[in-house]
Amino acid sequence: MTTAESSEAADRARRLQRVAELLAEAVTPQEVLDAILTEGVRAAEARAGAIGVLTQDGANVELLAQRGYDASAVTGWSSFPLEAKVPMSDVIRTGEPLFLTSVQERNKRYPMFSDRGQQNHALVVVPLAVEGRVFGAMSLSFDREIEFEPERREMKLTLARQAAQALARSRLYAAEQTLRERMTFLAEASELLASSLDYNHTLKQVAQLSVPGLADWCAIDMVGPNGEIERLGVAHEDPAKVRWAYELQDRYPPDPDAPTGVPQVLRTGKPEFFPELPQELLDEAIGDDEELRRIIDELGLKSTICVPLVARNRTLGALTLIAAETHPPYTEADLALAVELARRAAVAVDNARLYREAERGADAARALAYVADGVALIDTSGSVLHWNPAAASITGVAEEEALGRQVSEVVPAWDALTSHVPLVPPGGDARPVTVPIVLGGRERWVSVSGVDFGDGTVYALQDVTEEHALEKTRSDFVATASHELRTPLAAVYGAVRTLRRDDVELTDADRAQFLEMIESEATRLAKIVDQILLAGQLDADAVEFELVECDLEEVAAGVIDSAALHLPASISLDLSVDGAAPIRCDENKLRQVLVNLVDNAVKYSPEGGRVELRVRSENGSCLIEVADEGLGIPADERERIFEKFYRLDPQQTQGVGGSGLGLYICRELVERMNGRLRVESEPGKGSRFTVELPLRR
Amino acid sequence: MLVVDDERSIRLLCRVNLVASGIDVLEASDGREGLELARQERPDLVLLDVMMPELDGWTVARELAADERTRDIPIVFLTARADPADRRLGQQLGGVGYVVKPFDPVTIGDFVEGVLVRIERGERDELKRGISSEPDR
């Protein structure tokens, strides 16, 4: 070896050493590429260099970086198939380095390059391999023809080995870094999603978290209750752009039938991924709208990922990531990350919704437990699914007895109860039907309505026994009252019709009788109407009582005086007062009661006799007795006389009967003045009615 | 003809107007007296009130129908009860007429005579059928 040669060799070693040092310091792939393509190319005394690597799928070679080549030489070569008959592909395929001394040799081997510039003379392409696996190649072009003797070849191969190791290491590091970032991002996103049940809020935060690291734009759309698309959130680093995006959304609402984008993803439940957004797609979306074209151009959309939010086979929404002004185009790894993020978001949304449903279910169960109406849920096979406490109380069948069993078994009367109930669909006008039924040995009136919701029927039951009895009483009252009115009306009408007959000569006695009949029956009518009105007011609790201290002796004396005015001669009427104590009562009402009792006493003493009104105090009460020596009341009728429209034999009353309401009204009035009205009687010997009122303390 | 009503005024109305139509009138002021008179006197027709104490009109009609001596006596109910259900009951108990109070006593004579004429003609069943839908007045 000559001195020049040895000095040259030492020089090469030094340069390689320098490259090795630089490569050792380089951390990121970009730093490694920079080191190789500056120091490495210079160390190899080459004019230009380029580095290509196999894509992940191994089908193509991607040119990572180059230095020194004319733009014209590399245009269209950013990526090319591994199968292509080009030096770099050949070297990566075979793993064998390629040393071409001259352009002639290159053109001979690769005729397709014949028309390329001649400034590159010698060409070296060496494989980049780690642990025997070729992952790329480095090309070095020289500006002269070079015969590559072994030392020179070895130097290029050494350089390639150093570059390969550094590049592989940095790529691994970058991948790890990316992975770590993604894991961190996913962890943060998961934490956000789990932080609250308000998924609207958390999803917006996730969108915010995605920019700018994962996307320039991130949008989340949800499927609304009626299948409509609802934009939940849009995120961009610049809030002004977010506002603008919302305006844009308002102006160009999504077409639910659109063949691409969010509508398509929501429809299919499949991700949509455009590493490079095809211009045709944009053109199609833009149509003839120049304004929209300007906007889209301004957005500078490069690459998009749209993934569905799917939980339990239902598409809840979609997550859209857009790479525009800063973010590099998306890769398969980005898609995988987006899919994972969407999966977690969907689970969070689904959980939140399930939780809310469960909460609502719990609220509903509480409401059903406390509602006064019976609620029974029966499935299509007739089995009891729900049986609330009110249903148990109405039917007399406990919840635990009913649940899961055939309703017609646990409640034998069920079919009778529900067979006439019209079942309506949900939201229909469920008209209740009132049915008499024997439940648990008791006769009840139950109001039932039913809604058929497809999977079964929900029945609402209401025990209206009391209301029904009240209603019956009311209608009976009206019917009876009208009967009571018809008889005196018939008398008045008939008397007038008869008096006006001109075909018959009436005797003076008959004529007088008819006139008297008109008068007395009209009076009776007025009295009945008054009493019906009063009874109705008492039933409706609409009678006002003015309880004041009153002079009982004076009231009693007044009653006696007025009764004496039209007393039959056969009756004697007496008043006896034995120490009247002061009481609180409504004086007019008490007078009304006493007048009625005295009238009755006279009326039911057809043979005459003594009627006595006695006032006395006893055991803190004031007792007012009305006693007669008349017909008396049979034992079995003594309570019935206080019922509405109940009357003792009226033919014994000498003519005009009453309304049948007198004693009913008397007892009601007395009881509402905190007193009691009772009767003692012996048939044939007379009766004694006693009003007992509390003494004023 | 027998009038059974516990209301004196109704009896008076019937009597005066029936007599004016040339009809002899017997009166009973309750169901029991009505039954007795019907059995003793066998009237051509009974004008029968329903709401009477002790023995009501329905019971009287049943008893009349159950007794061989009285079963053929036509019954015209004269009552304050206007419910369709009451009309049907009156029909079931064999009534040939159903007059609801208030009624026109002036025409009552013509009415009962018309009933008697139709019974004479053998239209008793038609009369019975008619009372559940016959207009009152």
C-alpha cells in the first residue's frame, strides 16, 4: 500500500468514524436521514444520495429522503412498486448491492433510464438490512465513472450497515414514541370518558383532546332519537375556525343519504378511511357551488378518517378526524387508533345511557310502588311481569304470589275483569271500563284500562267501589226525588184540568176540595223542593252553620207557638224546661229540626193526644225531647226512618204526605252541630225523639 | 171500576172524572184494601198505584193474577214511576195499561173505556205488548 493509498484509507476511516458519531447522536428518523444524506454521502464522495424503505405492506418502496438529485430526477418516484425493474427495488428484493461503474452500464442494465440526465456516472445501491432483513436501500450517485475496487465497495457497505442500524433504531424509537403518545392519548381519553355520565360533555372534551396531536379537525356526530344526525362537537385549535365550522354545518347540513362521510359511516357502521382524499370526491361534494369550492380549498383537506361509535351492535355516532393544514396524511396505524378511540367512546356513551335508563327504571319502579292506581304488566302469554302494591291491594293478591305466574290463575276473576276492556296501542286513548267483580270475597267495582305495547299489556286498575256507591246513591236520589215530585204535581195538574171541564157540573163540595187540593199540594211541592235542595246541599257539604250561643228556652217556645197555630183540636202541646243550660248551635237550623219533629209528632198522632217538648241538661249535654202518644214506630223501622225518602205508612198521616226527607235532614243537621238524634218508641203508645247537643263549656 | 191509591187527592181526581164519564167507582186507600175489594166486588178494571206502603202495586198485581177470582180483571197502572224498567215490570205483571203521573184525569175515563173495548175485541195481548212503549200523555 502506497503512502497515498494508506493516507486515503485513513481518511476514509476517519470519515466513516465521523458518520458513525453523527448517527449515534441522531435520535429521530429525520436526524438519521439528515446525517446519512449529508455526512454519509460526503464520506462516500458521492454527489447525491437517496434512501428508500419498504412500506408496511411490503409491496412498495417509499423514498424517505434524497439529497443532491435534480427535482426532475425524483419527481414521480416518491413511491414505486417493489416489483419495478429499477435499481432500488432490485437491491431490496435480492439483498445484493449494485455497483454500476458508468452511465453506459446503467443504461444497459436499466434501459428505461437511458433518457435520464448523464451527469450521474457511477451508481451504487446498497441494501439496508438489520438482522439479515432488508428493509430498504441507499443509492449513491457519483459525478464520474468509478471502478469500485473491494476497499471502496467495503466502505459503501459499511456505511450502509451503519445507516441501516441507525435508521432502524430511530424508526423503532419513533414508532415507540408514537405508540407511547397514542397510549397516553387513549389513556387520557378513557379517563375523560369515564369521568362523567354526561357523555355529551366528555365526547366534546375528547374531540378537543384530539387536536392538534391526532388531527387538525375532529368532529363527533351522534344519531338522534329519530335517526337524525346531530353534530355534538367540532374541535380545532383555533376557536374562530370552530365557529366557522358550525356556520358551515348550518349552511350545508349533512345529507343523510350521502354516499360518503358521516352519513355513510352511520348507515353502514363501517369506518371510512381516505389516506389521500380523492379530488373527485371533493368535486362531487362541491358540485357547482363556487363558494363551497373556495371554502373547501381553504380548508386544505388532505386525509380523513371517519369511524363509527358502535356499542352492542348499534351505531351511536361517528368520530371524524381530518388532516388538513398541519397534520401528515393518515396511516393504517392512525385508523387503528381512531377505531380504538371510537370503541371506547361508544362503550362510555352506551354505559352512560344504560345507567340513565336504569336510573329512570328505578324512578319508574318507585312511582309505581307509591301510585294509588293498581298497575299490572302481563306478557303475551298471560304471565305477570309487574304487580304493584296498589294492584295487590285491589286484587287481594300479593306481588310475590302474582309475579311470574298466570294472571288468570292468581286472580280467577281476571278474565271477567279485563274481557271488556278495549286495548289500545301505546299513546292511544285508553278508556277505562268499570266492572263489578268479586275479589277476595268482596264485591268491588273496579275501573280498568289497558294498553297493548306489543310485548304485553299494561293494565291500570282503580277501585271505584266507593265512588260507584256514591254515584248510585246520587242517581237513586234523583230518581226518587222525581217520583216524589210527580204525585203532588199530578194532583195540582189533575185538579186544574178537572176544574176547567165544562162538560161536567161539579158539586160545590168537589170544587172546594179541588181548590184546597191545589193549595196544599202546591205547598207540599214547595216543601219537597226545599228539602231536596237542602238534602243535596248536605250531601255536598255545602250547608253553612253558624254556631253561636243561643237561648234554648226561647227557641223551644217559638216552635211551640208556631205549631199551636194550626194544631188539630185533639192534640195538646206542652213545653217543659228543666234548667236550660247555654249551648252553641245554629239557632235557625235547630228551630228547623224541632219544627219538623213536632210536625211529625202531630202528624203521627191521628187519634190525638199529648205532644210534649221537654228541655233538660244531663251529663254535660243538653237534651231536647219531642214525645207523642201516637202510632209509634215498629222496631225494625226505627233506624230506617232516618234514611232518605223512607216513610212510615203515609195513609195513616191524614192526607198530605211529606217529602220523605224530613228526618234525614234533621239527623244530618243535628250531627253537624256536634249532636245526636235518636228515637225511642213503642208501637201504639207513642214515640220520643231526642236531640242531644253538647253543653257549651 | 176500582181505584187503588194511597194519595187521597189522586183518588178524588179519578173518582170525579170517572163518574163524569158514567163509570161507577170503588176506592181503596192501600194495597190490602184494594185486594179485598177486588175479590169481593170483581170490578171491570183496576186503576192501580205502585208506590204504596206495605202492599205495593206490584204485589197487588201479583196477588190478583194468582187468584182465580181476580186473574182476569184488567189492570191499568197509574204511577209516578216512569223508568223503562218499571214499564217492563208492569208488562210482566200483566198490566194492560201504564199511565204515568202527572196524567190528564179528564181523559182517563175515555182511556179505560177504550181499554175495555179492545179487551172485548180480544186485543188484550196487543194492549199488554203496547205498555212498554206507550207514550205517557
